[in-house]
Amino acid sequence: MDTPKLYSLPKLGYSYNALAPVISEDLLRLHHDKHHAAYVKGFNTAMEELGKARAAGDYRLIKHWSKEFAFHGSGHVLHSLYWAGMSPKGGEPKGELLEAMGRSFGGVEPCKTQFVETTKAVEASGWGVLAYEPYMGHLVVLQAEKHQDLTVWGVVPLLVCDVWEHAYYLKYQNKRPEWTKTFLENLVNWDDVAERLTAAKA
């Protein structure tokens, strides 16, 4: 029986100081090298423990390890999207993504506004998510509590904004609305978002 490959921490596509002053070098190092790395470790541990359970036919802890797998696995996926979805160059939506925003939200600004309002209203810790819903072909904005709750099955995440406190508290403290607005106005790599949309529709 083949052993599943372990997950690894993805490298950033830019330097640690490239997103300053919106995200400081110290915060980016802490968030990527410590927090995200912990989710990768937890994801791999859960996967290994589930493998041991299958091999031994012992499923007494299946509920625990299934929860750990969902939590850490979702944390790894969302953080990987988060890093890829940012760029020091910023930019604006264009092409197919621009058209999709118009069809789904009535334009770029209504989409951005809904994304900011949705993200800053996440209860406790979680994420704002712009996603492609393939069944009707819409773009949708969702909240994700923690990493894995309040999602919709089948959607393909295109852009995510982290509103766990470790993502912004060192600079923005309790001013989550300021963080979410600044993120959207200054950091989004819209080219990456557009590429994900094209891939999701293929």
C-alpha cells in the first residue's frame, strides 16, 4: 500500500519585507514560519494517525483525528491561498474576472464592499472567502469560522483574507475593519485570482 505524501510549507513568492508597511516583516515571518507551519505539522500528524487507525483497524479516536484533519488541513489550504493571493504590486481586476464580478455582484465595487463587510463580520476567528460556485457559475462571498466551518460544498476559493488575530493584531490591534479594507485595497494579487477563476471554470 502506498504511503500518502506529506504536506510541506510553501515558500512565499516575495520577500518577507515586500508587503510592508501593510504587513510588517516580523508579522509575516511569524505568521508564515510559525503559524502556518503549525497547521502543516498538524495536518501531517492527523493524516499519519488516520493511517495508523486504518492499519490497526482501531477507530476509537476517529472523531478526534477527523476533526484535526479538517481543521489543520483547511488551515494549510487557506494559508497557501492567502500567500498566493497577495502581491506588493496590488492591481485591479480585469478580463474574465472583471466580467464575472459584474454578473455576480453588479460590479467590482459592490463585490469589494461585500467582501470587506463579510470578512470583518466573521465571528471570532476565521476568513473571508471569494469563491467560484460551479453549479450556477456565480462568484460568491463566504465566511469561514475557524478554518472549516460555514463553507459551501463544491465552491472553489479564489481569494481569502485572514482575520484570525495573529494575522493583523500586532499592527491593527482590534481594528479589523481597517485591516480588511487595507488588505483589499493594497495587497490583492488580482492576476492570481483571475488565474484561479479560469482554472476553476476549465
